[in-house]
Amino acid sequence: MANMCPEKTPVAEQDPKVRARNFKEVCLGYTEEEAINEATRCLNCKNRPCVSGCPVGVRIPEFVAKVAEGEFEEAYKIITSTNGLPAVCGRVCPQENQCEGKCVRGIKNQPVGIGRLERFCADYMRSKGAATAERPVPNGHKVAVVGSGPSGLTCAGDLAKLGYQVTVFEAFHTAGGVLMYGIPEFRLPKAIVQNEIDNLKALGVEIMTNMVIGKVLSVDELLDEGYEAVFIGSGAGLPRFMGIEGEGLVGVYSANEYLTRINLMKAYLDDYDTPVKKSKAVAVVGGGNVAMDAARSAMRLGAEKVYIVYRRSLEEMPARKEEVHHAMEEGVEFLILNNPVKIIGDGNGNVCGMECIKMELGEPDESGRRSPRPVEGSNFLLDVDTVIMSIGTSPNPLIKSTTAGLETNRRGCLIVNEDMKTTKEGVYAGGDAVTGAATVILAMGAGKTAAKSIDEFISAKK
């Protein structure tokens, strides 16, 4: 009989006052008993609406039923039949807008904690030292993958399971893409990501780091070297700025740079001498998940004051509610309906403040959100020594500029069809390189679709 408790089984977390000053994971995850209790809340609906909300098609009711029975290894096998990164997805997917957003239990009460259960299964198997999948028999065909973020890793894993010889080319010195450089340790421990990468290597995936495609090799050269198809999952790592006075001052970062220094260059560890400013007061401009990550990281690096400066209302803020809630608990102050107009220097090239103006909401814009407009005469000075711009990113134009026949849209994103085919024969793309900055799970869904298309493309030539 289903557990009809209206709320999710609570999950343990670090105390906000403690965690705000350390980089240890905030959420501690379910125990076996808690996982079973939460799994019994599932109604095992016949039409499975939750599955339709999952970009990688995880067979959710099936794995949840196994958890309810205490069959955790079987549950994990069901998850990984379609999802190669379950420990990652269980932590960072916006389940509230996807699988859990479709859950029937969520119509009147809280949905089943699908993300928490997925994370539990992955962590359980890792704690048991789960054996990696056997390496498939090679099929004699080679595919190149550009970028080792979620879309690239997913595409590589799916192709490797089909017997393809897959080589992943990563620009940084460490594989993992945004999972490594963008998402902080307290949300996604790097050991978790490395474990998922090691699982792919066990399938035969080769990962070559320090390989900037477009510089070291071009896409055309990869095709000339015997790779029968190329998947581009190079992300959207080019930061945007506002174009206001003072953005060239010392103490102004893009969120990408700030988080890369903390995560990939390990500024979060005391024994690493990573060049990142130890700030007293920080303003983070923006309202997405990346802005929350930057603000919460600044707090953990010792800032006394951290502000989120966002030009729209709290209700319109695109960040996950959970991340906003955690940031507020940890002491981040939210300056809603405010916008920077100028960053002020101290005369020596350093940030010493930021001039802002209050905003009000007008008519809805083309996205459906009400357009913010400045309130005349409402300017005020925010006393900060660091400003982090988190207002979006776009794909780096390097690959496009070095590859003939590859078309992009006005935002610099690669143009693909529903099968992830680009405008160049044999070249596919997915993730943020196509959509602009989006979610991990959507990038993974694109990687899965591309892998299927690549297999069909190569099979048709046999």
C-alpha cells in the first residue's frame, strides 16, 4: 500500500551557519530506511507522467518500485540503462520542473522525491564499490567528441556501449566540463564527477585533455584523421558583461572565471595558492543558478557581506527555489528589483563600490516576463570591493570560425535539426553549444539523441 504522507521524507542537511563557511556538501542524502519510506509514496501510475518529464527517459516508476522493495542494485541498473550520470543528476537536475513537476502526487501535495532517490541509488552503489560495466566488443568505427561536459560524456558513453572507439577532446586539463569548473563542491563533489568519468573510461572511452579544438586540431582535421563523425559538446563558456563603466577594474569577475578559479583551480582548498580575491563585500549581478553558486562560494571564501543584485522580482528569478532558499539560509542578501549602472574605482584601479538604480516591473516582454524599467532618481551606492557578473554566457566562436560549413544563429549557437545534425555532413552538436546556457539534464538528453543519430549515420554507410 502506498505511503500517503503529503510531504517528502525529509533529508538531512548541514546547519546553514556551519555550511556557509565550508565547501562540504550541503545535502547529506537519504539513509536506506528513508529511501524506502520515500519510494513507497509513489503511486506507480500507469501513464507514467514523470517519465515524460525526464530528458533522458529514466524509467522512474520501475526504479522507484525497486527502491521500495530494498532492491537498490536493481534500481541502479534500471536508472543507468538510460542515464550514465545518475549521481550527478540526482544532485543538480531541476527535478521540480521536470520529472517531479509531472508527478501526480505533486498536484495536491509534494511530489515523490525522485531526485533524492536517484542520488541515493548512485551513492549506495558507489559505497559498495559497484563493478563497472564490461567493455563492449569493438565495432571498428571511430567517433570524436569535442568537450567532456554532460552532453559530451553522455554521447561518448552511449556510443561506447555500442562498440564505437570514442575519443573525447577536452580543452581544460581536467575532464568534466561545467560539472568540474562550474558547479561548486558543496553542490556536486568533484569525487562524484570523477567516479562517473572513470566509469566511462572503463567502457573504453579515451579522454584527451589540453586539446583546444580549433587551435590544436580543427573539426575538419578530425574528420580527415579517420573519425567518421564528430559530436560538438563544447558548452557556452564565453561570458557576457553589461557594458557599463568600471567593468575593467580589478575585482570585477565573470561568474565563469570566478567559479573556475574556485572549482577547477581549487581555491576552495586551503593548501592551494589559487589567485582569487579574498573579498569583504561582494555583489553578484544576476538571478540564475550560476549567480547562486557564485554568491554562496563568495560567502564560503570569507566575505562578510554577499549581495544578489537582480533587476526583476523574486518570483521571476530563474534559479532553482532550493538554491535560492539555501542561499538565503546562508546569509546572502537579495537586492531584488535593482540594477547596476556603474562600478566605482578607488583611483588605483580597484573596485570600491557599485552604483545601482531601483527598478519597477512594466509590461511583459517577448519571453512573457514583465519588463523591468528604472525608477528615475532612485540611484544608490552599494559598498562592495568585488563584483561578479552572472548575466549569461554564449558559445565560444572558435570552432565555428575554424570549420567550413558550420552555421550558427545570431546568438552564436550551432544550428541543428531534431536529430542533432549540424549543417556540416558528419558533424553533430548538443548541449549549451546549441541552446546557450541551460541545464545538465537537457544537455545529456541532447547527447543521447546525437549518439543515436551518429550510430544510424555510420550504420547506413556500412
